[in-house]
Amino acid sequence: MAKREKLLIGSHVSFRREDQLLGSLKEALQYQSTTFMFYTGAPQNTLRYPIDLEITKAAREEMRRQGIDPETVIVHAPYIINLANVDEEKHQFSIRFLKEELKRCEQLGIQYMVLHPGSHVGSGIDLGIEQIIDGLNQILKDTNVMILLETMAGKGSEIGSRFEELHRIIAGVHEQSRIGVCLDTCHLHDAGYDVKDFDHLLDEFDRIVGLSYVHCIHINDSKNPQASHKDRHENIGFGAIGFEALLKIIEHPKLQDIPKILETPYIDRLYPPYKEEIEMIRARTFDPKLQEEIMKKQVH
């Protein structure tokens, strides 16, 4: 990616059948975003509708007018994909479905897809990692999209909560140019890493995996204490990580050109906080009344 001056920050947005990528872009612009992330369909099922190429063309033209680089926009893979599963039928289903999702990314002109590495569901980390590597090697030979393995919280039998596990997966991938990492601040914290000492964390990641693999960062606070392995996101500044620590990550000079994506929870499960959170980040000042102010604004 070329060097950029503006802050690359956005959030998860919707992707609807009627307006697709253009609708996602319009929602992102409402939040004053400079990038965004979306699913190409419901993350919990396989129901998909065709990508409308005319809408996609219009969306990409509007991105150029708005100064949003399509190279920074992210798609997230569905939850139901689990490459680590040793059940061969389920493993092959995940491979087939992920290939279809990557084709949709290609139609949309999206270069990055974030993927949860997978859960070994009792077979053990070693076998789970072998399955992930097998799946990725079948998938990556047929696509130009880069898959970004997300750092996980370590809930249940999740793989990818330790940098060493990500390194093992990446080392086994044949197409090294099409594999990367998405750091998630809540997941890192819940996995046991000290996100508040981010310089040390980055040094450790660089030593084990390599900073050149990072192409996206999910910026989320956490409802949980460090090393809780629970994966419960919180609004920026309202959790255990805190505003100052997250701001340091967002503004870190080594990550300047990396898209930062908010996946923070809706206020009262109804109201998206992204515009206000992005404003707070740009102002570099935490607003402890943000959540109640968003609720009042929506009511009135």
C-alpha cells in the first residue's frame, strides 16, 4: 500500500441485497469513515444473492469521488467456516464455501478477507492447525484475494490466540503472498497479551510472525479482564483496555497505513456508535457520557 496521510478508520457496516456495496459505502460515509468492513451475506448461513456488477461499478466510482481507497476496504468471512474441523465433510464444506466467498470478493474488487482461523472442536491444536493449512493451500492457489487470519481470544477450542499458532499456520502456507494477519485488540487482551504495553506486544509479534503480515486491525475495547478468553467487545474507552491505550494503537507510527475497523457493540443493542466513536478518536478526547448521549440523540 502507498503511504497515506489521513487516518484510515471505519467500522463494520451492512451489505444489503438491494444496494450492496453502494449501500455499505453510504453507511460508512454517514459515520465519517475513511474505510469500512462488511460481510457479503449473513455470517451464520450460506444464503447468498448474486453480486450486482452495475451497483459495484457505481460504488467504486463513488469511492474514488469520496477519497476512499478500495484497497483498504475489508470483507469478513462468515462465522460458519471452520477450516480446523477434522470431520472431512465439514472441512470440505468450509473450503467450498470460502472459495465462493473469495469469488464474491473478486467480483466486488476487494483485496482482503478476514478469517477466524478455526476451532479444533476437541481434536487438539496440532491436528487443527494441520487442517487449517490444508484448507488454505487448497483455497489460496485459486484466488488473488489475501486471507487475513484474525487473532482470537482463545475461547473454547479456538486456534489463533497465540502468535506461535499463527506463525505455524503461515509457515505451512504455500502462497505466502496471499496470507496475512488481522490484529483484534479485544481478542489480544482477552487472550492474555498486554495491549497497554503495545510497543512490547508489537515487538513480540514481529519476532514471532512479522509485522509485514499485518494488513488490518480491529479496534475494540473489552468487557473482560486480561486473559479471560471470553471475547466480549466493549465501546471505545468503556472497557478494560481503555481509551488512551486504544488511541496509542490507532496512532502507532508502525501501523499508519493499516485500516482500523471498529466492531464495538450497538448502544442498547439498537444504535450504532461508530460516528461518535470516530469523532472521539479524531478529537483524541474520551467522552465518558458517550453511550448515554447516543441513546438520548436517538430518542429525540
